[in-house]
Amino acid sequence: MAAGFLSSEFVHNYKRNASAIAGSLILVVFALIVVAGPLMVWQNPYDIAQLDLMDAFKPPMWLEGGEARFPFGTDGQGRDVLAGVLYGTRVSVLIGLSAMAMSCVIGTTLGLLAGFYGGRLDAVIMRIADIQLSFPSMLIALFLMSAFGTGIDKVLISLTAVGWVVYARTVRGSTLSEVQKEYIQAARVAGLRDGKIIRRHILPNVMTPLIVVATVQVGTFILIEASLSFLGVGVPITEPSLGLLIKNGFDVLFSGLWWTSVFPGIVIMALVFGINLFGDFLRDELNPRLK
Amino acid sequence: MTATPALEAVSPKEIPAKTGAPLLAVEGLRTWFHTFSGTVKAVDGVSFALRPGEIMGLVGESGGGKSVVGFSILGLIDPPGRIEDGRILFEGRNLAGLSEAELRQIRGRDIAMVFQDPMTSLNPLHTVGRQMDEMLQLHTDLDAAGRRARCIEMLESVGISRAADRLSAYPHQFSGGMRQRVVIAIAMLARPKLVIADEPTTALDVTIQAQILKLMRRQIRDNGTAMILVTHDLAVVSEMADHITVLYCGKVVERGPTDDVIRRPAHPYTRGLIDSIPDPAHRQPRLKQIPGAVPDIRKLPKGCSFKDRCFRAEALCGERVPELVVQGDRAHACHYPLTEGDSR
């Protein structure tokens, strides 16, 4: 099975696609950061006892006044910027992935039901989706966050409320075309329950486009979360994500203390860039129309 | 219209004893589709009966309601379609009155179906073995080893070699004809009493058609299964079926034993269908065809639906719908049926 995959067209094309390789290398680095980030730095930026206000606003080590203890400088609380970024990346990536998983499960379920049963259920689900799509997702997330208050769980709920629509629409469309096919009729004729037909026969056949949607959506979610946090309605200040780090540094950006904002900014850009590079490759590979 | 290769003659036809209660009796079935642009009476008062082990040909042009009959029997008519009237007696139980749960017990186990296009009637993502196993899991108490043995036995009986290896193959690894063999194997797995075959050879190569038909007939006869063969191809039916029911615009226009109907059709429509079979013995510059097309089933003409295409139509045909006249084992719905002298 593994040997078959390694010699597949997918792997062959991957090896010849420079941007796909670049994208996946970036993602591997970020995966390492998420798994082992805290082990790479000496300071835990969330532990107030480890912070010293005397260390506040130290510049990066290669500038005058910089120290090797803080390679990328410190922020106003004496937090190591590098440590903050590594911890913040974890928060951002985990929020992006969890919100994607939740949207995917909810959106796919609703899309399958709408496509399979049609009728009133379909109409209700899809009209809700249509209405939601007529608002910018940022606006909806902002509205929900200001209603719920800050917190990682609330960010997840807001992102899921924004994100399920894409899956529901994609899955409903594929389901409608799968249901027409004779193997679904054959499953009904065999006496299978609707639930089993949906899970065993339709779901596997509508999954492929979802991989692409899901990959790109992680990047989108990371950006939305960063924007929410930047606006002060995202994650709590005690566990800053990349967006909140940018915001914290932004207040002092024009005083010449640029490093507190710019480094988390570069990291979030690299992360989303890597996701999109790899997502584009997946889209081209998994789209039967481009084959 | 493709010519159907002749099967080698099976004579005498192994027709089971024509006694005992019918396995399936459809009485006055009406399945209508209530669409925005009008009610489509796809099946409008269809009756026929089938004894255990018999093969019945259900014949008609595209859009004649043949497939809807099959799906009505299985209770798989989706809105806007509805069974308006009639009884579907299977072993004495009226399927039209059963709940969805009760129907699920019958589907697959008692009544199976073979579809037209073997390219789409298997799930592309599951192995053949898994799709066969699913049927047995639903309808038998066999354990995993028993189910596997049954699957292998069944694949071998439809002429697939190295059956044990082939269980782990995916549908795309089979050719069209092989897939249809698999589909037939799945249909026969739970030893159903009735198989509904909906145009089972239409999507296949002409050279494969004869093989598949032969295979189906052998499976049917070996297992004592009855079959409804839904097709537009009268040539196929004449080789396979014990008796024929001809549908036109949702109504039965003629019914009777195959040989008898082919030799002396009573309804001009049946006659037209027979005449449009290419006959290598009588080469002709043009194939005979029935003039005109099937009328819009939402706006059927007054009187007989076939009158505009009929060479015998008279004034009466435009006024009254002909009733189905039953004479012994024959029946026809025509005001001016063909008699012996009119036939070839």
C-alpha cells in the first residue's frame, strides 16, 4: 500500500513542483514548532514568575543593547519575543486546525443531509448558508465575539459558525451528483438504511474536494483569528496568539520598538504562505477537471 | 438500434410448471409524478402476474414507464412520484402497503435488481468483495468466513476466474462485461425470489450482450428465481422471456406468451416493435420503424395514446381509450386488433 503511494502520480508530480515542496517544508517547520516549540526556548512567556520588567523592550541581539538571552528582543513585559512567537504559533495553529475540524464535521453533515434528502431540509440549510455568505465572514465573527466575549472556546465557536458554509455547499453539490448514480440506487435496492448509504457510499465519494477546502481554510482561520485578536476580541491576553502579539507590539511600533510586532507578523505571513502553496498544489492535483 | 446477437437456441424452453399461486401479482398499479408542468402518469393501471421461476419481458420505448414499474415494486418511488393506486402482491403481501422498514427487509433478500450501466452501478471506492459482503451482512446470518466463501462461490458461478483474488479488486480493474457479471453476482447473493433487471445489457458491447444474457438465464434457472426483464429490445426478450408485457405510455397494450405474441401480435404497436428488429434473413434497404414519437405523457391525446402513430387508427380510436381485453393467456388493448390474416 505504502509502496503504491510512493510510486503514484501524486508523489511524482509533487517531486517536480518547487512551490509544493517549499510549502510543505514551511509546514514541516511549523509542525515542529507546534510539537516542540516550548523546548526550543528557555522562557515560558505565559509564566509571570519568569518575566522581569527590567528586561522590557530589549532590542534584537544584533542591535546595540541586545542580549543573547533574547535573540529577537523583548516586549513591554520583558517577554522574549522568540518565546512569545513560538507559543503564539501553537495557539494560532491549534485554533486554525480545531476550527477547521469542527467546521468540516458540521458543514459536511449538513451538506450530506441537504443533498441526500433535498426538499424542505435542503431549502432551510442552504438559505441559511446563502444569507450567511452575503455578510463578510470577518463581520460575522466580530459580531459573535463581541456577543460572547473573549476566549479560545469562543473563537472556535465563531470560526466554526463562519466556516461550515463552504463544506455544506461543496458537499451538497457533490452529493446531488452522487445520488444520481446507479450505485446509490443499487445500495437502496439492496435494502441499506439511509444512514449507511450516506456514510459508506456517499461520504467517501465526496471527500476529495474537501481536502483542498480544509487546507486553505486553516490559513483563512489563522488570519481571521489574528484579526479578531488584533481588534481585542479574540484570545485572552494571558495566552496570546500571533495576532495578539502583533497588537501588543503595534502600540509601540511607531516609537521605534518595531521588533515586538514585526516578528510575529513575519511568522504569520510565512505560515499562511506555506499553507496556501501546499493548498494550491493539492487543488491542482485533486481537481479531476485539471487532469 | 443495435442488433442483438442471437443466443443459441434453447429448446425445449425450460419453462417451470405453470401452476400454483403467482409469486408477484401487480394489479392496477398507478404511479404518478406530480410535477410543476403537470401530472406524469408514468404507470397508469398496469397489471401482470409472475409465477416462481418465470421470466417476464417488460417491453416498451424509452419513457414508457418500464423502469418506474420496477422501482414501484421495490417501494423506491421518490417525491414528486407517488403510487396512487393498485396492489403489488408479493407472495400474498401487498408491498404497496408496507412500511419502509418492512420493505428494506424485502429489498435485496427477496427482490434484487440489476442495473443498466455497470460502470456506475458499483461504488468506485470500495472493493468488489466489500460491496458483496455488504449484501450478505444485511440479509444473512453467515459469519465472515461464511460470507467470504459465498462471495467466492458466487463470483465463480458468474464466470470470474481467480475469484478469491478478485474480491480485493476495485471496480475500475474490471471491464464493463466483467462488472456486469459482478453486479449479477451481487443481485443473486442472497438467493432472491425475484430479480428485476433494468436494461441489463443496453450499456454493453454487442459481443458481450449475448454472454451476459446467457449467464443471467442460467443463474435464474439454476436458482429457480423469477425475473422481470425490463428492456426496449424485443429481440432480447424473445430469446429470454417466457411471456411478454408491452407497455405504451404507462399502459399495458399487450400481454401473452413470448412465442405467441411474437408470431401473431394483436396490437399494432407490438407489431411495429417486431418489425423494427433487423432480420438478416430478409435484408431490406431501410429498417422499418414506427412513425412519429412517443407523445408527451403529460398531454396524452384523447382516446388511444397510440392512435397518431397507428396505421389502423379509425374514428373510434380518437374517442374512447381501448380497454384491456383478456382472452385466455393473451390480452390486448386495441379497438381493432390484428388477426391471424393481418400478421406476416
